[in-house]
Amino acid sequence: MPSLLCCGPKLAACGIVLSIWGIVMLVLLGVFFNVHSAILLDDVPYDVADIEKDQLGPVHAACEQVSYNSITITTTATLSLSPLRVPPH
């Protein structure tokens, strides 16, 4: 049977660190989307003319999309953590 070891300890450690960092970033991004963080306001497409005319339909649609993204990112972070719960044999 061929060996399944294809990387050394340094590459394995790098992969573990990147995986943990990815999970932390997903959790933080999910929290920021959930609380409608002000830093994400720059990504909402709106014009000053729309605000002056009180036509905020696109802004409200973007806020609904942010709420949906929060649920999706939180689910992804949870699914990323689930393999870590499996006890080793």
C-alpha cells in the first residue's frame, strides 16, 4: 500500500495555521455582517441623489442581502468547525 504522506511537517503546520485563520475570519465576518457593522457600509451601492430623493430601495435590498450573508457565513464557519469535533480513534 502506498504511503499517503505527501507533505512534510512544515507544510502540515502551515496548513493547520491557515485553516484556523480561515475559521477565525469566517466567524468574525459573520459577526460583522450580523451586527451590520459600519465598516461594511462602504460596500453598499448607493448614490447621494437617492438619499436626497428618499429612494432608499437599493439600500434596504442591500441590507437584506447582508442579513442573508450573515446566515450563510455563520453556517459555513459552523460546518468548518464540525470536523474538529470528531474524536480521533
